[in-house]
Amino acid sequence: MESVFAPWRIDWVERDDQNPDVDCVFCAFRDAEADRENRVVARSDHAFVLLNNYPYNPGHVMVIPHAHTGEYGDLDEATLLDHARLKQRTFDALERGLGPDAFNAGLNLGGSAAGGSIDDHLHTHVVPRWEGDTNFMPVVGDTQVIVEAVDDSYERLHAAFAEQDGTTVPGPDAAVRIDAPPKGL
């Protein structure tokens, strides 16, 4: 495997909370008040949007219901609707903030066989895609190149979510809550 120099990752490697004493990292992010530090870019009543620390592409996020379950059928109607609406807002924020050509989105359900590393708290991955973003590096070189630092993606997506109704985004002093339905509803 080839290596790509990524000096911005040292902050993640040297963080104080490398092995947090929590049962579920997603529940810890749900309950934490440090959204910017945890890269939570938006919240709704029953879910939140978290930038992936190991993105496939810039802007790779996860839309995570507050409910701690690995079973999609366990989500109640309010959570299902809110999760779906937040995914809709996520596509809109990604379009506004990053301008991708397309998206990959999906759930990894069923544990490690489905490809998920966290199988007991379901979450939807949303990955922005651009024409030509898969090139010779992963195919021939067994190397993935991420073209933007996660903190830069956070800034762009935070601004795009802040322009929308229906999400809460962390502000300089406190979170800003906006409660109108998403566009098109």
C-alpha cells in the first residue's frame, strides 16, 4: 500500500480522547455539546449529521438517528421521517457547499459482513461524487487521495446547512435552530 502525506491528520492521531470510555461513539456525539470539535455539522429533532473522520471523498457525512439501534425496523415513525428529511437537507447542503456531480448513499446493516465498522447504531453514509473522482490511484496504485482536509469540508458544509430551514448548526456562542420544513415539502 502506498502512502500519501497528510499532515493535517496529526491532530486526530494526537487527540486526548483517543479511546473514549463510551459504549457508543455515536451516542457520545449525540449527547456532546462540542459540535464543531466533534464535526457535527447539523442537527434535527431526532438525528444529526457527522463528518466522517475517514472520508471516501470530501464531504463524506453520516446521518445518524438519535435512537441507539442497529435495526432499521426499530425506528419509530417520527424518527424515520426526521432521518429522511435530514438526509434530504444533507443532499441540499452538499450541493450548495461542495457542488458534486452525484452522490452515493446507503446504510451498512448487519454488522461487519455489510462493511460497517459500527453495527449497533445505524447511520446513513452520504458520499459526494464528482466526474472523474475515481482515477488510477485506487485502481492501480492501491492508494486513495482525499483532495480536501476534513476541517475545510466542515466549514463549507456548516455554511450550507446554516442557510437551510429545519436544522440546528453550531454557532459562535450557541446552536442556531431553524424549524421550517425542507424545500419541496
